[in-house]
Amino acid sequence: MLARAITGAFLLASTYALSYPVPMPGTEPIPELMAKATLVCKGLVTDATPRTFADDPPKLTGIATVHVDRCFKGDPSSTDIAVQFDSVLPAGGGPAIVLRNGDYYLFFLQSKDGKYFPFDKFFSVLDISRLQGPVVPGVTGPMLLLEIDLKAGLKDANGDRVLDSIRMLGNMRHLQSTKELKELLRSRNELIRVYVYEALLRLSDYSVLKSVREFLANKPEAPGSIYLPQDRLLYMQSQLASEIASIRDPAQLPELEQFLLSPNRFTRAQALQAVRAINSPHSAPFFYKLLDDTDVDNRFGAMQGLLTIAGGGPIPWVPSWDEFRRDPGPYAAKCKQWWDVEGKYKAFYQSPPKNQSYPFLDPRQH
């Protein structure tokens, strides 16, 4: 499938790196971070050890004083806590947790000897809005407390903090309510709307699938190289399509099949992954059509989709991926012929779901 090169001017705000691979923005695993942390809070760095450089630096030798505004998990016992960080940075670049006076972050920390330290070199320290949500009596769950605060951040005057809040709400994977996110779908800011689309898909709220399909269909395909942050909207187009690939809910199959008709080949490729994973005979006409796709990888994927819903197994004429790529036309034609005279009948007898009819498979109607 199509791979994209994301070239980075974008680095995680708390991570120092030069020509060093880092996770892509927006992939922080909030539930896992919350489970591992003993203290989760947000606050301001009021003092920090000055930074130096070395060829082989020790880890977490700096100390920062963080004034805690709000805690979501754990009790720091003081409004000012000591947080270890990497004050000695690798001269040649590499992952490091960097804290500076005036930084304001969401911290996921563990404790040792009275000090706190970030345990994840990429995601323990995250940008977050300073706005605070209301104190709700009886609410003590860490994830719900964080959800309330992140929703307050949706009204931040700083657009980047709004986007941070949207992204992290999506990466919580479950919310008490998506109402506040959906209200932002009326925003005039296209980037905000696209961030909300991604967040809702990550929350398994598929009410926006049609809107996502229409958005992607009306956008030119993103180029092979994307430079962040200036190409953030192009990057988000690819992210949305990639979210489509992860959907496994059979109830969404009719909408996912419409993505297979998209003018954007990357969108078709991602939707093809989802539709193939659901593996329903209902998708046979779409796979058949994609045998003529302009993208050779999509043609190969469509062939595999037809083979799978027909029961799979060894078939002598089926080529390897390399063989198909060298000369796809004859193999696609052979697949159509096989499907018309054999494959669809095998698919019919693969025990389709009860109370569903697939007339294009039924041998009694041919």
C-alpha cells in the first residue's frame, strides 16, 4: 500500500531530536499513560537546570520545579514538585525530555526517592491548555477528570491548544459525551473540523463517516512528501484516510464501500483494508470493480478480497504480489473470469449471514 514520507519540522514539543525518528504527532496513548502513571497533573515549569550537550549524556539528571495547577491522578502533597528531565542532551540528536522555564505541560509521571520522572520518552510531557474545567462533585475518576479539563481547552484562544484538546479527547478512546466535540463541527476553521472528524473516528463514533468521505473526495491527493507544520491539513487528510482503514464494525460496511469509489487512490486503499477485514459477500461488486483500479496495489487487494470471500485456499493461477505488479492486466482479467464461472458460487455457499440476500452471488438466479 502507499507509504507517505512525512518530513518533519514538527517535533513533539517536549522532545529534543535532530534527524531522529519520533512518533508522529497525535498518537499519544492516553489510557495506557494514565494507567502507568502514579501522578498525572498539569502545571507550569518555574525553574529548570540549564541545558548542556555531551556525546554520551546521562539520562534524567536535570531537575525542574513544576507548579501544579490541577491533578487528575495521585496526590503530589505540594503545589510545587521536583520533576527529573534530560538537562544533558545528546550532541548528535536523539530523544530527550526537555523542560524549560515557562513551559506548561500535562505530565504523566512516576515517582522515586521523592522525585517524579517522565517514564515515556515521547509522551510523558504534552502540550495542554491552561484553561480548567469545573469541579464536579463526586467525580474522581482520572480519565473523567481529564476529559472535563480537555473540554475546557476547546475554548482556548490559542488555536494550537484547541487542536491539542481535540486530539487528546479522541486519543482517550472513550468519552462520557462527544457533544462538545460535535459542536465544533460548525466551526469555520477547516482544520478544527478535520481534527474533530479524526477524534470522533478514534472514539468509534461513525456518525461523521459520510462527511469524512465527502471531505476527502473534494481534496486533491496529498503529495508524497509533507512538511509539518505548514502542511498540517494535508497531513490530516492522510490521517483521516488511515483511520478508515482501522474500522472493523460490520454495521459500517455500506458506508465503507462508498469510500472504495473515492477519486482519491489513497482513500480507496485505506477503505479496502477495512472492507477486506469485514469480509462480507456484500462487497463482491466493489472488489470486482476495483480490479480495474488505477493503482496496482488496489487491484491486487481487490483480487485478494474476492478470493477470501470465496473461501480462499490454493488456486493455481493466483500470482504473488511481485508477479501481479509486473503485469496486472492478465491476472485481473483471469480473476474476473474465475469469479464469473466459479468464485461467486463458492462465495454463495460460504454460509452468508442469515436474513441477508446477495442476488449477485445466488446461482439460482443465473
